[in-house]
Amino acid sequence: QVQLVESGGGLVQPGESLKLSCAASGFAFSQYVLAWYRQSPGKERTLVALIRPFGGFTMYADSAKGRFSISRDDDKSTCSLQMNNLKPEDTAVYYCGAVRSTSQYWGQGTQVTDSP
């Protein structure tokens, strides 16, 4: 059974940090592109960051560059998103996803709220 379980969300104040984690099981984790997306109320789900397999090439949305860092641990089948200097506009539900060819899996999401 495929599972992606996010954790680490919460309520923070502007300028604080959070680290989101995604624990995966049930598929060939090391062969998948891993990504973090986010969705705010009334808005579309958008890409925050991704990391490719076999070398770990990373890509970030402009809003995340310089503040967020994505990483993966293929031995533990986990993916993390370190978020620094959080802003109110980062408030959203954050989803972990794994994509390979025509296969994609998603977690249930974790809420991040940045409120003064």
C-alpha cells in the first residue's frame, strides 16, 4: 500500500522556521521525483520545490528561493522541506508528492499558518 505522510506543520510567526517531513512507503521511492506543493484557500495548488532522483537536482518556485530547502533521504524514504523566514503569504496546506512517468502519489497535506 502506497503511503505519503506529511508532518511538521503548525502555527508560526513571521520570520520563524519550520521543517516539513514526508515519510513514504509502498513504492520505489529512490526512483521518483519528489515535490512539495501548497494550496491556499480559493487558490490553485502550486509547486514550491522539487528534487530529482539520481543526483538530487533541485528546483524552487521564485517565492521559495533563498528561504526554502528541499532534501531527500532515499535510505529512509523521506523528503523534507526546510522553510526559513516564513511570511504570512506562505500560509497554506503543504502537500508532498512523488512522480515517475505516469505514476504519482500524494499525501494528505499539513497545514502551515504564518500569522503575526
